[in-house]
Amino acid sequence: GGTVIRSNRTRRATLRQRAATTHAAAKIRREGVATLATHAIAAGLGIKEAASVADSLRDKAEKAGVVGIAGRAFRKGAARPCTRYTQREVAALVALYRPRKLAYRTAAARLALAA
């Protein structure tokens, strides 16, 4: 490809992020449960950051006594096992979550408020 105008690239990235956040939030409203990464994306995190927060929250699940619902996630035609959680269960996990990074702290606050 040729050169890309920086302002257009950032505008597209912002739109992509906003669409992902809206899509994730709609899925949670529609189904009532979602994976931890989907909850984090709905809280406004990017995909990489959401995966990081989800891993941290997953570690807290046993301590919080949160089980979730076993399910299957589909991507590129492959089915993988996953665990889906309600907003209330995510809030219980967030209560034990102590992030250092500011972006993760604001996401944790949003996750706690969502329940």
C-alpha cells in the first residue's frame, strides 16, 4: 500500500475500537453472559489489553468462588472451550483485582459499575 494519512489512520482505529466496545456491550446485554475478554472490551479496552485483564481476572476466579458457565468459543472455524460470566460474577472478580496500570484501573472501575 501507499502512504496513509496519519489522521485517517487514527480516526479509523478509534472507530474500530468504538465498534468493538459497542458490539461487546450489545452481546452482554443480549445474552447476559460473556467471556472475561468480552467484558473487558465492553469496558473500553483494546483486544490485547482485554486479554491481559481477562487473564488476571481468571486467576482470581477460584479465590472469589466464581465458576461461570462452560461454553465453546468459535474463531476461524475452530471451536475452543471457554468460560462465560455474568456481569455480577465479573464484579466479584474485579473486587479482588488490583491493577497497577492506569488504563486497567479505569477498566476495572467500569467493570465493577456494570454489575
